[in-house]
Amino acid sequence: MSTTPLPGIGVQYDLTTREQRHLSVIAHRDGARTVNVYRTDDPDACAQSLRLTEPETASLIDALAPAHHSPNLLSTTDLGLVAERIELSSVSHWNGRVLGETRMRTETGASIVAVLRRAQAIPSPAPDFRLAGGDTLIVIGTREGVEAAAAILGRE
């Protein structure tokens, strides 16, 4: 699986199946998802595209991974919160700067609750944590707050 940030849109996830079928999912910032299936004779040509609303996406997740629910997990959407992965590009203004300089919570109300770096997860990064290009930040907040956080983090 590979991910590609789509500034202003969301993130695209690409997968090639064991049968060499190319699939992609675009996770839109508004919560919608677009599922694309590409032609077998031309893996760059989209054969079918299906846009799902946020509730339809949740239903599909339930169908694909019915055991994902646990009474110990916080369902943020029920509380009006969303959690999103935001990748920091290598040319980001924040590459090499400390997390506190973003003023993320003050400016957006959203919180960076973890950073994924290579094969390592850094939970609850402190304000003096130094960001690096390629980091994936786990951000939780309202939809508006997370969108504002993505705009700040996307600054070059």
C-alpha cells in the first residue's frame, strides 16, 4: 500500500492485489471516500469509480472488518470528532522544526496525538519533538479543526 497526499482534497491510498489488480481509495477531507478500480490491460486507466458518503464508508468498513469494533475503542465520529493521518512532505515549512512552533492546538483546536516515523510510533509527542519530512501525524479534532491542521501542516 502506498499513500499520496492530495493537497486540498485528502489522501490517496493505492494497492495492488495479489492478482495484480490496481485499486485506489481517495480519503476526502469531508469524510467521503472514492474507490477506484483500474483496468487489467491498462493499470493507469480507471475502469470503475465509486464515491461513498461517510456513513456508506462506515458500513463498508463494517462489512470488510466486522471484528474491528471493541468496547474499549473510542468512536470519535459519535462525539463529533475525527481522527486523520496527515503526512508531512519533505519540503514542508515544518520539516526540522519542533512541534510546538506549529501552535496546532491554539490555532485549530486539533491535537497531534501521535507521530508515525518509519516503523516507529511516537505517542503524545511533546512540544519540543522535532518534525521530519515523511512523518505521518495523527490529528484528532473537529472536522474543521483537522482541515485547518492539514492546511497548516501542508505549508511549504
